[in-house]
Amino acid sequence: MADRQFDRRTVLRGTGLVGIAGVAGCISTNDQGNEGDTGDTDTPGDEGGDETPTDTDTATSTPEPTNVGMVYALGGLGDKSFNDMAHKGIKQAADEMAVSFQNAEPGDASEMKTLQRKFAQSSNPDYDLIPCIGFTQTNALKENAGNFPDQKWMIVDSVVDSDNVASYVFKEHEGSFQVGHMAGLLTTMDFGHEQDGTTYTTNDDAVVGFVGGKQNSVIDRFEAGYRAGVAHVDDSIEVRTAYAGSWSDPATGQEIALSMYEKGADIVYHAAGGTGIGVFKAARNKQRFAVGVDADQSRSSNYDDVIVASMVKRVDTAVYQSVKNVVEGSFAGGEIVSLGLANGGVEPVIGQSYEDEIPDSVTGALSESKSGIVDGDISVPTTPEDL
């Protein structure tokens, strides 16, 4: 066990980037538990018409707020992960600035272009910024950005080359390397945790797992980084991988993870949105460990007993900063903002129930590998084929 009280935020804290770091530094991880409180999130019911979405969430009485139309990724709000982090960012903006926002949640990818267009066509209110959350919105945004050249847009997890679009991308492979490094270290040692029963490593073969939602270039970075981090400990550690084919299917996530745990996996990391809740259920059932994603899921979900860490991806920071830029008249249209370990865009966060339990040998090793990645001494692959 660790010899001292461990501050999980000091494992691999970002060194800071002008503009982004100031925002990341003022967001407390203690707020993560509120990510499931998404407020009014009704999506417009008539996808074929030209009416604008309704149920505006206004956090200030100022007569001329900055109006923001949020178009979320598939899986919707309440995923305790990617979409909820985006929602946290717009909620923070509304709490701190004269900002009014409205949420729209597409049921499938075919609805994204329509929802984007409805916000852009609206004149009451006139939306100052339309954040498009997730790479699946790329093609729709390319068309709409061209059709509405005076509309300001931002997109997360993709790049749209247009003067009226600010693109925010993340180095998920870097943060995934870190949690893979941690998983590799824990699976090779005797490690246990007592909370509503005992969670422990198996003491047999060293095995870990990875569960993806749908396979694409973004999730490739999660998988590749994780596997590379595990191999950084010992390339003989087995890494089982599987994809659920959905971002909102906890039952399939649970089935996949149960199989992995039954075949000896000590820890399973997911990059699967709401599907990942099933991974946590399986971990609890088999008294093994899990690693969350995007948010600190030990706080945003009810599975802190099994979530040893999360790979936090600061989608909230990207949304908040893009809105702040519009409010301040410094919209970064045409720019690509890349967020990784060096500027706090991604980071491993120890689960709240494990803060004083992770051995110093593990946290020390993580600090070293972070320095290696940031300094360029460790090259992290971005696709599984590069391993």
C-alpha cells in the first residue's frame, strides 16, 4: 500500500498551455459527480422541418446573451462520459458568463445535418456558436459550414478546414498509454481493494482488456495507446480487445467484459460511451477492476468501488474555451487546437476510492512515462497497426 496520502491530480498534471491551461486549471475534479445532471435535453421532434429546437436553458437574465446551440454525439446525454463532459463545459460557460444554450441530441447520424442546419437558420434566437460534439458530425458540418459562412461553429474530435470552424482534437493515445501503463503494472502485482467486498488481481497470468464502442480512427488511438502502455511494462502481458458496435448498449458491454474477466483479465478499460457502464457492472460482478474514460467516472457513475482510474478527456475545456472565445470576440475560426498530456487536455485520474491505495512505485512510474511522452522520448502509436 502507499506510504502517503496520494493526491490523484498530481499523477500527471499538465504543464499548461496559454488559453487552454487557464481554463483546465480552474475546473475542479470534485465537480465530476454532477455530469449526469444534464437538465432539459429534449431534442426537436420534427427532424424534417425548419423550426428551431426548443427548451432553452438560460443561466442568466442578461438581455443580450451569447446564444449557443449544442449538437451532441450519438448516445446522447446521461452517458456519464463524452457527451456529459461536453455538457459540463457549456454549463460552466453559462454559470460564469452571459450565455444561453440549447441542447439537441441526434438519434442517429442522419439527423446531425438537420439539427446543425436548424440552429444555423434560426433568427430567434440567432445562435452565435454551434458546437458539434464528435467526429461523426464531420461530413454534415463540412456542408453546413459552407452553406452558412457567417455562422460560427466548433467541432470536437475532428478537423473541418473552414474559416468559420474552430476544430478541437485530442491526443487520446497519450492518456491511454498512461492508463495502460498503470493497468500493466497492477496486473503484475498483488493488488486488492476492500469496499463492499474485495476487488483484487487474480495472481494468475497477467491479462487486461479493452472494450471499444465503434471502431474508428479516434477509438483506434485509445486502443493503440492503451496497448502500448501495457507493453511498456511487459510485452508478454495479454491484452484482450473487443468492440460492442454501439455507444449506448450497456448489456453488450457487460457481456464482453464478463468474458474477459472470466478469461483472467484483472482490469478492463473502455472507450465506449454509455456502453461502458456494462463494463463496470461486470467488474463489480467478478470483483475485478475497470478504467473509465472521458470523465472521472468514479465520480460521475455509481461504480467507484471498481473504477481504479479514468482517462479524462477535457471535452468540457474545449467547449468552455470555444464559447469564451466567442464571448470575448476572439473566435478561433480556421484553427486546430490540439490537446494532450502536455497541456492538460488528457490525463489519468485515480479513482476517488483509490486515492491513497495506489502504490508509490506505480505513481512514480506514471510520472516518469508522462515526462517521457511530453519530452518526446516515448513515441506513442496512434493505430493498433503501428504496435
